Amino acid sequence: MSKKQEWNPALAKEYIQVFTTTEKREDAERIAETLVRKRLAGCVQIMGPLSSTYWWKGEIQKAEEWLCLIKSEKDLYEKLEKTIKKIHPYDTPEITALPIIYASKEYLAWLDLELEHP
């Protein structure tokens, strides 16, 4: 017998995890603080330093970077991207997003409460 689940409006929305990297921890912290304060992210985790290897202006580059893992909602992506671009020190910052396919309903309910709602 299956347990009847309560309908939870948070589960009907599409949530994302956005990634961006910075050269300095202070820049990652500024991005995290700004996004959470504006309620464009419910949570931002900062990891690093990481080692990155990439092409830039025709040459292979290596850098130490800090990774921001940003939890948000798909409908907020455009605002979130614009906000990151305004304060990010890179000319072409990595701003990528993946859908959150599975998550606990309690976590999504919490995330939904902490995000901006138009």
C-alpha cells in the first residue's frame, strides 16, 4: 500500500543549481551574499580552491578558482545571471545551470520559502 502524499506547491516548481567560479574567495563571498540578500538564491556554497585548465584568448591557461554552488528556481535564472554579471570580475564568467532532478520535499519547501516570489 502506498502512502498518500500531500500536494506541496514547492514540488511543482523547477529548481536549479547554478555554477560560477571566481579567482578570489572574496569575490565568491560577495556574489553569495548578494544573491542570498536579494533572495535570488536560497543558499550558496563556496568550494575551493580548485584547479582550472581552460582556453583563453588562444592559449591554455591554468588558474586557482573558487566555485559557487547556487540553489535557486528556474524562473529566477535571468535575474540571477544579470546580478552575477554586474558584480563578477571576469570578462566572461562561467554561469551555468543544471536542473535539480531529485531533492527531498522538505528541502524544496525550505528553498521555496527563501526565494523571491514575483
